[in-house]
Amino acid sequence: MAHTILAVNPGSTSTKFGLFKDETPVFTKTIEHDHAEIQQFPTIPAQKDFRLGFIMESLAEEGVRVEDITGVVGIGGLLPPIETGGYRVNQKMVDMIINEDGVSPHASNLGAILADLIAKRAGCEAYIYDAVSAGILPPVAKVTGFPEIERRSLSHVLNSRAQSIQYAKEVGKSFDELNLIICHIGGGVSLSVYEKGKLVDSFGDDLGPFSSERAGGVPLMDFVDFVFDSGLGKKDLQRRIRGGGGLKAHLGTASQKDAEAMIAQGDKRAELVVDAMCYGVAKSIGALATVVSGKCDAIILTGGITRSQLVSSTIKSRVEFIAPVKIMPGEYELEALASGCLRIITGLEQAHEM
């Protein structure tokens, strides 16, 4: 009998969700939220009932009985470092997210909370899969110049790992045979390197290149001056870093399509900024190639913005000397969530516990 799985993927200004019969989609939906509407909530966890209402309303409209759902899975957020794969949502995880105890603020944290709320109504288990913070780095990759601060892996693990596994299938290899560098380019940019199937290092959106709306890594001494001179509080600074940086800060738009329209109209500033974004991505790919001593089987470019011929071709031209470049546009996060949940439900994969 087929399992009915609900996959939930909350983003900063959207809530994506889909119903699957095993791995076959029944329907998927994206609810776009007005920025001002989201900003009224004091914290991200406080948005849970607001977003839950849209999901429950859509399920009712589609004629879905909640009690027929056999598994609910949400994207995993910015939790403390955990393993790749699936985790059962338990009260410890929910409390950590609600209290922001060791958890960085991010909309993806709502994945676990929403999955838990829906699963309780359905009478089934809730899971997260391939969290943003998944990937436990080796000791040498954690050390920074501040003993008080350790590096940890933060990247678009869900889509990147799913695309990597798909690439391995396409070339007739096992995922754990390959060394791969994967770059996800969307609202944020993250890069990760998998050595024989294991995530061993990454650049998150606060360390690597800037993107359409993320600031990326910046010179620290200048940033210290900016922080003290700007008078901005912690929350406002976080919004500048995630949501108000990158193309949006430079060009007034986070849309790659709009940026390329500006370039077509002869806007040299737009041309420089987009080229600089691609340059930063390529430079970060080169840095990650050193993690596997240059023994890289392929470089994968994925995420929504890789649909841009300008972006993909510019990055490819700079890095294809390292390894073959495969463009895998878009994101398949709901599908990856449902597939991971199905493997856990059917016993092909064991869920971790926090």
C-alpha cells in the first residue's frame, strides 16, 4: 500500500508544501507571503500558526483527510551540527527551535515545528531531512582564528545532496565513489564538497560569495566599523546580512531577471555586480577543490538562478579546468523530503534522534 507523505519547506517569504503517494506527487503548492505580513511576528517560531493555517486550508481544498497522512517531513533548519539524513522530530528539537537555544534564526527552522503540529493531528511521526546544518566537519575544518568561534557546515544540503545522488545515478556510479563540489545558487548561495559521499566542508551564505539577497563574507575589520557606525541592532544587522545584501543592496532588486534586464539596457554597474557574484562563486569552488586535493570528479551547479545562461556560463568558464561542470537547474527539495521520509517509513533508512 502506498504511503501518503506531506512534505513542508518554509522559506523566508514563502511556504512550499506537497502531498506525495510514495515518491509520486499528488499536488504541490507555494504560498507567497507579503514581507510586511511576515515582519509583524517578533520571532520566526511565532509564525507557526500563521503558516499552518495556509497548509491546513489547502489540504481541505484538495480533499485530503489529515488522518490519511502516514508521514510528515519538514526541511531541517539551522540546528547545531547534525548528521546528514533524517531525524525524528521530538520535544527536545521543538523546544530548541522555539527557545532559539543553540539554533540560528532562519525560516527553515519552521520545518520541524510545522511537521510536528501536522503529524500530531494525523497520528503519525514527524521528521526532518538533510537539515541546513547537516554535515559534521572534520576537526581541521572547524578551527578559526578565534578560539571562541568554530566553523560549522551550513549549506543547502537537501537539494545539493539530492542532486549529487541523482548525478551519480546518471553517470552510473555510486554516490560514495565520487568526490563532488556542489554549488546551490538561489536567494542565497552555498557550496559544499562531498568526499566519497560524505559532506566534509562547505561555505554557507554568511561566509562564501554574496548572492541575490545575502551579503556573503565581507572584510571583518570594515564590518566592525560598519556595525558600530551604523547604529543598527542585532535583528536589523541579521536582516541586512540575510535578505538585504547582495544584488538587492547594490541594485535595489533581488531578481536575477531584473538584473539582466538592467544589463541589457547598458547598466554597467549591474553588469559589474552580477559578474562579481559569479566571480565569488567560482573562487569558492576553487577553494573547496583543495579539500580533496584537486581530485574532483565533477562540479554541479544547481538552484533556481542556474537557469540563467549568463550566470551558469560565467561560472563554468572559470572552473571547468578543475573538473567537468554539470548544470542541474532548479531545486527538488519537496521531492527530496518525500523520498527521504519514505525511506525511513519503509525501513530502508534509520532516523536519527537528537
